[in-house]
Amino acid sequence: MAEPDPLPRPTTRVAVVDIGTNSTRLLIADVDPAGRVRERERHSRVTRLGDQVDTDGRLQDPAIDRVCAALDDYAAKIAADACDIRTAVMTSAVRDAANGPEFVALVSDRYELDARTIPGDEEARLTFLGATSERDPDRGVPTLVIDVGGGSTEIVRGTGREAAFHVSLQAGVVRQSERHLRHDPPTRPEIAKLRADVRRLIDRHIPDDERRIPREAVAVAGTATSLAAIDQGLHPHDSARVHGYPVELSTCRLLLARLAGLPLADLRRVPGLHPDRAPTIVAGVAILIEVLETFGLPGFETSEHDILRGVALDRARQAVLCPSRPP
């Protein structure tokens, strides 16, 4: 006998594509009126759209081709699932690129997606919404959500479901790797310069009084989930064991020392680390450490729920409130 559908009808089936600086991801999920989410499909591919954007100021043709190859595959999955809403969000790399608007138009027209570049404040709100979607909103604990991306790092502080402070630091794993890590493996002075660069951004954008408020942290996206998988030696990746896994600051420091000492060829073979994330993992861990140290937090809880889930919840709610809005 088939198991009963845990979600009452009507539900809204939402397809969300997140085209980031380092990866292109897809979530197809059913969202019910109570805001409960049942994931049907979730996929991620490292496409490095932001490759050389920091130096050239434009999206490069090979990077666009990599994203389109992923979207070709995702478009077939979206069509097969008869989604009510089909949307795509783009973040740091597309915001920063001179040819970003042309790329948005390409994605919208070729793949029939409601595609747009979202500003940093909306990215922060949606990330916080996704990361806290299954946490008890009545706990009243000030929580820091950390999203280390390819081009930027989103830092959001809030309580319950409401974000109260956010900042988008121009420090992401692709950006910082291109700026500072020249050798394989990177040298200690290179890593020190990378961390100093991140600290300067933090000092410029995060007030001292804000740093004393959060009592716990949730970290999302590839760096955090990779650390959780590496610490457990997971191979292959197991989302159920990654989601909710606690990673201590002391573990981050030990893993940074370990990973930074390995050449790229050996990094690609580390259990728990996807080979495509190997070139940027050192920068990601360094950024996470700087954020945790800034806020005096002893570690973070890993979450597989991020901006993809936040967009799905937000668009499903909008569909109920404004049913005439296009998919």
C-alpha cells in the first residue's frame, strides 16, 4: 500500500534555480498553505559562473556555457514535474558583471524561467527564511545565519523567522581564491592575507554592538555542508547526516590546517569533499572561521535548507496572495 501524502492539498509545486557564483542548483518542491515543504528533487553542479568576474568585470563565455549545460538538464526535470512556479535567482557574480542583464535575459528566454538578479538584502532575507524554516520560531534565541557563497558571504541575524540585521560581504570562495591563493598548495602568507582581507571587510561592515547579539549560528551552502561531510568522512554525500550536524570552531581550525596543506590533486580525493569544490574549500573554511571568531561563536549547525527553500516558500506564498502573478 502506498504511503499517504503527508502534505494536504492544495499544494504549490515550485521549481527554483539558484545560479550562484560557484554553483548552479535546482530545487523542485511541493509547498502547502501552512508553509510545509516536501522536496521532490534537489541537484547541484559546480559551474563557476563567477570565474574571472572579479578581475575582468564580465561573465566569461566558457562559464556561461557551463551554466547552460546544467540548465539544459534542469529544464527537462522541471518540465517533467509539471511545476506551477518556475523561477531563477542570480546573486553576486551576475550583480557584479557588466553583461549580467544580458545573461538574465538569456536564462529567462531560453529556459522559460522567471529569472532575475536579486539584491543583497533580498538574498539575505530569503536565505534566513530558508535556514530557519524548520526551527521553532518561539525559541527566541538570536541566531546568525552564515551563507558563504562564491562571490559574497551573506551574514544575517534574526530571531524566529524575522531577520533584523544583514550584511553582504564581498568575500566569497571564488573571489578570495582568485585574489590570494596563487600556489598549490597555498602558502601560509597567502592564507594570512586572505583572512586579513576578510577581517577588514568585517570590521568595515559589522558594528561592534551587533557582534555581541547572536547566541548560535546556522551555516548553509557548500563550504558548511562540505565541512560536515568531511568531519564525518561521508562518501558518498548523505544529506540526512549533514543536515543539523554541529561543527565546532576548533574543528574548522583543524580542518583548515589539514586541507591547506594538501595539493589540489589530493584535495579532490578527501572523503566528504566533492572534487569540484576542492579548488575553493580552503578559502571557504577561512571565511567561516573569521565570521565565527568575529561573533564569538563556538561553532555552527549545518543546514541543507538555504536560499532555495527560502525562494520556494516566498514564491508559494506570493502565489496564494497574488494568483495572477506569472509563474
